[in-house]
Amino acid sequence: MKAMILAAGRGERMRPLTDSTPKPLLLVGSKPLIVWHLERLAIAGIKDVVINYAYLGEQIVRALGDGSAWGLNIQYSPETLALETAGGIANALPLLGDSPFLVVNGDVFTEIDFAKLRLNPPNLAYLVMVDNPAQHPKGDFSIFSEKLSEEGKNKLTFSGIGVYHPSLFSNIEKGQPAKLAPLLREAMTKGLVGGEHYAGVWHDIGTPERLAFLNKQFS
């Protein structure tokens, strides 16, 4: 299975840290945030990784190169305008192929075992859900018998980690902005989105304060 790391965000909430450094290259412990993902993908046996980029993206390319330092093959999907999550994935489909692929947000930190994530037919998506963090107390979706739904009171938060079938993005015009949530909601109404509750280490690195909090755990 191939993987894609979403790294095209501007990181407005992380300013001033992101004024000169793209968010995926901010340090967590002694390593850039995105390197933690690359190492875990390599451990999981995933060899082919696609990374999209926009703002200060040339820094990401220079830092990571072809991925050989981690035993990976990295390809890049540059964006000249903000394509949103689904638009960015659709733009990278020629690099991702025709089989299900893993997608990881570039601004989360996690210790999840990527090797265990799978998409079972006929599902179009499989999402990793986590406990609601303080900044997102109402959550996103509920899990009923390993299927996700917008209904229900006990909602969890989407972690930014999922496995998708490329056909989920088939109606998005390449190079056009598109959000992921509407695609997921439509697939949920058809019972085509599975998911799991992950209770392990996960952090949304959305602000300098959250980054500082995480880094304290490495000191």
C-alpha cells in the first residue's frame, strides 16, 4: 500500500513559527514532525510515499529528498493554489495508483501502527478516530459496528489518518479545490465508511502552544 502525507497547509495558526519554516519541518524532539511519519511508515513496510506541498514546499523537498535515507521512495505533488484535503489527494492520484492508499495529515503526531490499517471492500474509506481533544470537544463522527455515522451522541474526532479507495475522489476535477468532509458524509449515508477508535498517542500540532506541550515530553 502507498501512503500520502498532507503537507501543503499554510500553517496560519502556527505563526510566527511558520513564517519561515513549513509546519511539517517544525521540530518535535530532535526531528522534524514529518520525519516521525516517514520512520513509522518505513517500519510498517510501506515503501512508496507521496507528499503534497505548496507554501515553502521547496524546503520540504530539500530536507527529505527522494526518501532513500529512510528506505523509502518519495514522490512530490506540488500545488500552486490551496486545493483543500480532497483536492490535494485527487491531484496526487496519478502517483497513488488504483489501489487503496493511506493518508496522514502532516500536522499530527502519533504512534499508531500504520501496518494494521486496512480498507475492507466495499468500503471507500476507513478512518482512525480519537478521543475528543480540548480544542474539538464535540467530535466528528460516531462508530456503530465498525461503521462511521454523523448520528449518535458519543462522537469521536477524526485523527487525520485514513485509508481511502481512489474512486472516492473520482468526481473531483484534477487541480480543483475540494473538501474531504462532504465526500465522507455522502459515503457514510451508503454505509461505505469504516473506522476504529485509537486510544494511543495522538497530538494535533495546530498551535505553537500545542507544539511546546508535546516537546516538553521529549525534554
